Amino acid sequence: MNIKSSQTLVAEAQKNIETLSSNEVKELYDKREITLIDVRDIRELWKEGTIENSKHIPRGMLEFWLDPESSYFKSNKIKNINKMVLFCALGWRSALATKSLVDMGFKNVAHVDGGFDALKKSGFKIVTKEKK
């Protein structure tokens, strides 16, 4: 079987999306110009926490929660958002997720190079995520 590797998919996605460094994201975040979207699995948030004031949209539900035609649509997730910046653990899932949103027609969307690991090193406040 001849399939594309996940790394090839990520590399191809990165050619067609906006990628921001964690320092660029921190600057935009401090100016309140972006909303951070955490696309990691909920178990990752429980274990490691998340960025304060970020919104959680699991990668597996992203397209469905943001599609007004979907029965899973959650309008409250993107209400009053000027620019979405997605992040995952290292930046691979968020690259694919960002490309998917661009393919859907979203314009003001980017992702963080290095993901949550890079954001932690850039001085973001980490908050715990409680199990409900």
C-alpha cells in the first residue's frame, strides 16, 4: 500500500496556512487580537492543563462544531472571535486542523509552531482543566 505519511500531510498543510511563533502569539494574545483554540484531546487538558482563556475544541469535532450546517454546530465557540489561533501538543494536529478550516472557508485562522510546549515557554498562564 502506498499512502502519504502523516508528516507529509503536515508539511503540505504548512505550505497553505499561516504559522505563528509562540512569541508572535503571545504578543497578539496580550493585545487581545486573537482567540486561542486548544484542539488537544480532553485527557491531555486534564493531565497538563491549558492556556488561560483558550477555548477547547477537540480535533475530532472541530469541523462539525464550526459548521453551521452540522447538527453538532456550536455557535458559542466562535462568537465574537476576530482571529482563531489553533494549538495542539507540538503543532502537527493544529497544522492539519488549520488547513481543514481554511479549506472550509475560514479566513482569519492560524496555528502555533511548536504547540502547547512552545506556548508554555513563552510565558502564557497555564490553568488546570477540571473533570466535569
